[in-house]
Amino acid sequence: MSTAASPFASVKLPTALVQQAREAAQPQRRSIAGQIEYWATLGRIADETGLTVQEAREAIALYDARHRAPADESLDAIEARFMAAESTGRLAQAVRDTVLANRQKAAPTRRAA
């Protein structure tokens, strides 16, 4: 029997949450687990930085666009790059950069209002 540690863990989630994730995942072409991970990432970013969910979404999209994987890159390689960006703080910095840029764009609008 193998005793190698898995990078994954099983958890019990409410059926309603899993169904909501299934419905949200389909148009985004994510797995149910991928959708829940996405929601968790949004929540963590919003919680740790004080950003709105929309600002966190924009930061993730910008980060993904800047670091778009080649078509032949494996899922494991993509996950490894994401984890490295998260652990080194590059993901959080991308979030801060996006928020700053958005605030600078919004500043003239706020003054005019």
C-alpha cells in the first residue's frame, strides 16, 4: 500500500452548494471542484485584501491573461504555476496592481460626479 501524501483532501459540502457550483461551473467550463476552488480564491482575496469580489475577479482575470498557459501545458503544470504565484506573493501583487489601476481610472469619474 502506498503511503505517498496526496495534494488533495476530501471534504463534505452541502448538496445545495455542490449543485450551485455545478450550475455556475458549466458556462465557465470548469469542473465542480474547480468552481469551488475559484470561489474560495475569490473569498480569500476579498477577505485578506479588503477588495470587492468584482475587483478580485478582475485581478484573477488579469493575472490569468498575463500568465496564459500554452495550449499543450498540463493541468498539473498550470496548478504548479498558480501555487507558485500564490506562495511568492505574485498573485496578491497582481490583485493590488489591478485595484490601484482601477482606482486611478475611477478617480476622475468620482470627482466629476
